[in-house]
Amino acid sequence: MVNAFRITLLACLIVFAIASPSVSAQRKSKKKPQPAQPVTELTKLRDEYVKLTNEYKTSLEKLIGIYETNVIRAEAKRDQAKKLLDEGLISRVQLEENERAVESEREKLNAARRQATEADAQVAAILVESEAEKRLAKNLRLAKQRLVRTTSFTRFAGGSGWGIGEAWKIQRFFSDTFKKELPVAVFGQGAIHERWRLDHRNAMDISLHPDSAEGQALLGFLQKNGIPYLAFRSAIPGTATGPHIHIGRPSHRY
């Protein structure tokens, strides 16, 4: 009877042990929370720059709205002046003044629109360069290859002797091929590179989509001549869209 009781008790203890993990097992099963990644100075500067740029864009959008209204009003006055001229009530000089006013307001509007586009392009250029640098740093095998292609960017290592002083060769190739100037967004060190301590002195950014006909022709010329580049085709969700071609070595922090 005692033995049966002991066996039953032992069986209950075994079942309980199986059903209930030990304290040590529970401790092992609980994953420790991952420590928060430290916020670097570069991250702070990037966030500040994006914030200030978006605020700047917001003010530009308001200004664009005002300029659009001014253009409509100037055009209405010009049209009215044309009617008055046809009726002989004003001189041609007065009509020409109204026409100049229209052109002036249009120029203000176009300038504000260009500034808004440039703000987008600058943010996008910095962010995609930063993202490419992170991805290459995580994959040393890719970083050592001469030509690296991903869905978002292409990197060509090129030769070691190219310098920005030879940029005229690229500009001449483009102008000879397409009969227009190379759309250079940033030549050498820009203000944002200084602020983020990125060495962009020996590089330039070109406002061309790498998959466009002009972009493909430019990339072919760069590869043929051993000129290093980073070609970005990615968008930056929620911030900007700005595919471009970075000619020169990747910008490194100093």
C-alpha cells in the first residue's frame, strides 16, 4: 500500500515536472529585450536637416500658392489692358508694362518651384548615399567587387586615379552627345556635406535617373573610362524622391 502510494506520488511529481518548466528554463525562454541603438550625432543631424528642409518646403508651398495667385491677377490685368488698347483707351506702353509684370510674377513662381525641387533632391541624395554605405558596410564581399548591383543602386569601383578636376571630360561627353549641359546638382563639397561631415570634395551629383537613356549613356561612359560612381534609383518613402548619379568615390565621414 505504501509502495503504491509512493509510486503514485512519484508519477504525479514527474507529470508536474514535465508540465511545469523549471525556473532556469523559464529564464532561458525569456528573451532579453534588445538594447536601444544609440542615436549618433550623424543621425541627429540628419533628422534635424530633414525636419528643417520639410519646414522650408512647407513655407515654399505657401509662397508658391501666393505666387500662383499673383500670376493669375497679373494675367487678368494684362488681358484687360489688351482690351483697353484695342478700344484706344490706353497706350501700348501701358500694355507692355502689364506684360512685364506677368513675366516677373511667373519668374518668381518658377524660382520657388525650382527651390522646392532642389530641396527634395538634396534630402534624397544624402539619404540614399547613407543607406548605400550601410548596406555595403554590412556586406564586405559586395564591397570588394568592382561592380555591385542591387535593386536600389549600382556601384562601380572604377580606377584609383580619377579626380573631380577631370569632370570637364564628363561634361563634354554629355554636351556632345545630348546637345545640352550635364545637369549637375552638387559639384564638390556642398553645405549639407559640411554640416554632416561627409567628404564630398572629390565627387559630384548628377540629376539623372540611372535607368533613363541619358543616365544609361552616362554610366556606360563612366565604366568605359574607369570613373567610379554610385547610381541610385531608389525613392525615400515619406521624405523625398530623387534618383541620381554620384560620380566619384562614396562620401565618407571625417
